[in-house]
Amino acid sequence: MTQPVVHGGQVHQIAKALGRSVDSFIDFSASINPLGPPASVLSAMQQALPACGHYPDPSAEELRMRLAKEHGISSDSIVLGNGSSELIRILPLALSLRHGYVAGPTFMEYEASLHIAGARCTYVLATSAEKYAPPLKQLSLLVDAIRHGSQKALRRNVKSHTAVFFCNPNSPTGRVVSARSLRMLYRKIEEAGFWMVVDEAFIDFCPSHSLIKEIPNARRLLILRSFTKFYGMPGIRLGYLVGAPETVATIRRLLPPWSVSHFAQEAGAVALDDVKYRLRSVKFMQQERQRFMTRLHGVSGLRIIPASANFVMVELPSKCVTANLVARLTRQGILVRDCQTFSGMTQPALRLAIRYPRDNNRVIHALKEALRDS
């Protein structure tokens, strides 16, 4: 990888470049819960202000204990980070990886982290023809092939330096895999001596698909979680990783001291306790996602990819120049995510965060006009 990773949510940079205020844009490029951070979190952070004169707890013990209770696992199986992206960046180093197989197209930080650590990255790609159904069969066959590979490879201990990266639900495609199917894949990966890294940044929108309950009995499984997407607090920077205690201890040693601020620790603990917010968010997203997707089906030229998170990916007509469409929408104050910046994405496509109905109706109208004029 020679180019910087492109992310959504660049509203500040775009506003500055165009000489406009941030508030003049509706941001569909970052998949954040439109309900915003829970009021309980904002109140807790206000109350935490006097503590800013002290260093935060470097082990984030209180929040780890709260997460351990939430998931039914040991607190020693949890490490907190300044967003899950910080943890992704150090994983290849912590695991001494030489090669990573990435189920794509997907979040580009896995590829970036592998290259930074000097490891190879190989994509196993979902296809447009199958509406980007996650490539479970291809991964399973690949693991079998490597597992039964040459004895020379075994003597070099290649297997223990190999990981499979899987985002569930996946970004940008929105596709999800059942916990049962992922569990079957993990068993093969474990038998092969590989690591499996599952990024569950969006799993709170479909929690039944999580593998986190497998952690106590899965020595080579690592799961990433984030407070950014579901709890609507990207500016607070809080994520965590769960895995076997000895692996988590290795990862923790590689993190900088005081990686997670006192405010983030307080925000995380309070967010987890806000059951009403969680139920409201899931209900809202289920209803508005269905309405949004139904309306998108009415836009001539769009192909809607089934979604299970808080965003929808839409394929555009093959003749469409995605960059031109993105620029046109930006001028109208609408920011969307160009999916052609994801490795392995061959068709022009956009990722659209699901926001409030009025905003969603606006982007649908803008897409109708733009595609009609193209």
C-alpha cells in the first residue's frame, strides 16, 4: 500500500476546502448512529471534568470489569484502546504476523496495519455477482489448502504467523454472517494454527451474530469492538479487543501509556448501562433501514446490497463516474462514501449511512436527480 487509507467522516477537511461551515453538510460518509451519543454519556463526561487534573487509570480497570460482566468473560481477556483502529494497527506486531488473509472488500486498516508491520496482505474477495455475500467458502477452502500444504512450510512455522481478518457486519457492503457459520470457519482456522480476527464494530445493530461468547474457549480468536458506531461518539475514541488473556497481555504491553482518557472510560461505562438507549437505537435502525432501502429501490439505476448495520451500499450504473457524482453531491451539502477506494471493489458504488428520515429522503432525491442527469 503506497497511498494513505481513505476514510469517511472528512467533514472538517471538506468544509475548510470549500470555505463552508461544517453544519452546512449532511454527512452520510461516516456510519454513526444518528441518535448521537446518549444523554447519560454527555452528563457523565461533564461530571468527570474535575478529574482531568489527574492521569487516567492506565488499565481502565473499572470499564474492563463492566465489559467482562456484560459479555460473561474475564476482565483479563479485555484490552481497551483509543478507538479500535489503534488496536488494529498493533495487532500484526503483537502476533508477529507475516501474512494476513482479508475477507474483502472491507475496512482498509487491516491492509494498512499488515503493510506497516512488513507482513503480506492477500484478499479473499466477495463479488458483485453474489451481492457481496461474504466469501466463507473461499476462505474455508483456502485454509484447508494451506493446512495440508508442504512440510517445508510447516518447518518454517508459517502457520502461527498467519491471520484471517473478517469484518462482521462488513463495511462497506453491509453483509453479515451468522455466528454459527463464523464459528465453523474459526474451528478450521484454529485447527490450522492460524489466528482469526473478527471486527465487530457494527455488531450492536445485530448482536445475535456476535462470536464474543466463544472467547473463553477459543485461544486463537480475537474480537474487536467499538463504541464509535453504535453509541454515536466517534470523537471520544474508545474501542476494545477481547481474546485469550496471554495474547491480550502481549497487546497491552505494546500500547502507549494512558491510551484511553478518563473521559472515554467514564463514557464507556455509562453507555453500557444505558439500556433504554440501546433498545431505542436497535428499534430505530431496524425500522428506518427497511424504509430507506425500500425508497432506494425506487431510484432507477441503483442496485441495493442487503444490509444489517447502520448503512447501505448501493451499486451505481457501470457508466457512472463515481468521483463526479460524489463531487456533485458534495456541492449540494451531501457527503457520501465512494466505495471504489476499497481494495477489490470493481463496481462503482456508494456507502450511505442511515440517518434521520428527513436526511435520508434528501439523499434519495439528490441521487434520483443526479442519475437522471447522467
